[in-house]
Amino acid sequence: MTSSITALLPNLNTSHIRHKDIQALFEGLSQSTGVEVIHEGNSFEGRSIKRITYGFGPIKILAWTQMHGDEATATAAVFDLLDALLSNRDSRLSDAQSLFTLNIVPMLNPDGAEYCTRHNAQGIDMNRDAMAKQTPEGNILMRLVDELKPHVAFNLHDQSSYYQCGTNGTPSTIAFLAPAFDVEKSVNESRHLAMALIGAMQKAVNKHIPDCIARYDDTFSPRSFGDRISEKGAATILIESGAARNDPNRQIARKMNVVAMLEAMFILKEQHKHQLDISTLNSLTQSYWDIPQNCSETLSSLVVRNLTFAGEHSYQASISIKQTARYSNAFFIDAVGDLGVQAGLCEFDASKLQYDCGAVCAINAPTVITNESYFHYLKQGVIAFEGELENLDNQSDYPVLVNQPLPTNPHALTLQQAAYFLMRKGNKVVAAVLNGLLIEFNE
């Protein structure tokens, strides 16, 4: 069985989602039985902010996405969730419409989404505006909380690609948090329920992505909406969508958001029907505390392990390479040395290889770079080009370094410099890093 939006969902497999990208989904949902689409107000620049209501039951849930405009993963996920419910794909929730009133605000910050920025059009981080209340978008959210009085609130975000689950070397693809409502991090009935729900959600998600689920830091943040909404008595659950290996559009995190929220709805159903005793809830709460901590900035896009640097002071070091920003196309040398618990979304063992900073080739006449010719240059030790830009036509599939300085010391990398270098085995170039992309050549 398919819903009115099933055919539109593949369009959301993209690196970013803007306001115009979800309007057809609103139109489709407005034609669905048991669904209402309501205009709740406008953003600072006048874009419509809509709420979707599914069902008419006693268990009230509020979810919102893209409070930060450049965090779009959960926007796709909430439409997937509605599609799953309308299509009755989880038989445990076949009675969901009569049990739940699910309110969803996809894309709370459509101006930020338009410009792919964290902040809204006022330049304000909306999730630091829960006390000052200067953003029209944040005021819409708090009004809805006060009017709807949800039992459960899903605060859906994206996090940096460089979070790791504890120190296990795996990316934190999903991170959960039951936010504190005071400095003491007290646990009342609603926060206890949020922890129990997360314990169940973690178990469900772990079946699909084991060891890639973390627990976010619970330091009380009085300016943040999640903490303030928790203070109002809603069982508030933060879900942070993160990176996974070989998943540039975060489609794994997108799917896991749906798995998690469906599981939470099932647990709420069981609780509502008195089929969940206190010992089970306590056990799930303990599972929450067993989730490994989310470790910030301990993951990299690429880690090259144990590369030898020759010269008067020969040494061996590992190299961390990161992206300047999530949507940037620029990668840089982040760290060199003993990287400790630093892991990579991609890792390369260079323990038998030697660093080569590469040479520069002058371009004095019109030159076309193809994959074949680029690889030829690289194998000859050329890593960069200089000359008139109009003379160089890059038709290859790879980035090319043009008119940029190479490291001044041929036996050391320069931190913060663009991530381009070669690796040799003896006199032969066997691998290259091109703007953070690892290329291996057949020996």
C-alpha cells in the first residue's frame, strides 16, 4: 500500500532541502484521509511555516525539523514517517490514527534552509532564542507547545560529521538526548519517560546500525528550546542525525529517524494500554545511560595512518583531513602526529609508504586534463599546476590544485593547508590525496 506522497519521497535524497522542495508533499498530504495541513505563520522573510496533523488520538506528539536551516536530514525523515503511517507499513501501529495526534512542523527555519545557513534571516541561532524570543519562527514553535501541550516532543537536528560513538572508531550516525530542564539535571516523570523511550529507540536502531548510536551531552542549556520544552513537562527527545560511511546525503540517518520514532510510538501505545510495567520502563531507562557518549571532533573525513616523512629528521605520523564546513567542497590538513582515538570515515594504512609533497607543472598553453592525463601527471610526481586559468580545462572527475602554494618544507605537511599530497613506495607513486579524496594506483 502506498500513500499520496510515496512517489515524491525519492526526491528528498539530496544533500540539502529548501522550502520549495517540500511544497508538493504538503499538497499531497492535504489530500490524505486523517491528515490536515495548517499554515501557522511566516518566517522573517515571509515564507510559510506549516504544521501537519495526523490522527485524532489521546497521545499527543509534536515534532519539528530544520530549526537550523542547514540541517535537513530529519525533514525528509518526518515525511517518510507520515508515509509509513499512512501506508500502514508497521503492523504494530495499525491503529495509530485513533491513538495518536501527531503534529509535525517540517522546516521551522525556511529562510535558513533557503540560504543553507544555521541561522535564520535575522542572523539569529533560533535554538539560542528560547528565552529572548526574538525570532518569529521560534515564537511559532513555543506557541504550538503551549497550545498543543504535547506528551512527547521530538527535537530533530543534524550534527557534525565528526562525532564518534565513544572511542570505538565508528561514526555517530544517530545521537539521542533527553535534555535536562535544570542545572542539576533532575529527572522527573516526563524526563524519565524520554529516557525510557530513547532506551527502546536505541535498541531498535542498533539492529540496523550497531555501534553507531551515541548519547548527546546533557548540560543544561537555558537558551535552547529542547531544554525549555522539557521544563514545560513534555517528554522531550533530541535526535541528532550524523554521518555514516559512504553515505553523503545521510540517507542512513534518515531511515533510522523513522525506525526510532515508530519504536517510540509503539512503546507509547503499550504504555497507554497499560501493557508496559514500571520495571520495563526502568530497564529501558538504564539502557539510555548505557549508550556511549557522543565524542565531538574525534572523527575525520580521511585518516592516513603511519606515513613516513623522510629527511634529516625522519619520522612517521598519521594525518587527519577534514572538510572546512559540511557543505563545503574544500578539505584541509587538520592534524599530524599520533592521532590517538581519532578515527576516519575513510582510513588508509600508509605504514609502508613515504610522503611526497609533489611538484608543480607550469601550464603555458591550452591544456585539457582528463582522468588518464591527470593520473599520468600524478604518477610523474606532479600534484599542482600554475599558469593562466583559461589555459587549463579540467575534464577529469577529480579536483585540481591550481596556482596554490605547496608546503615550504618538502618533508612536512602544513596545517590548515589544502589536502593535496602524494605517497610513494620506493620511487613509485602509488597513492594520492586530492582535496581530501584518496586515490590509489595499481602498483
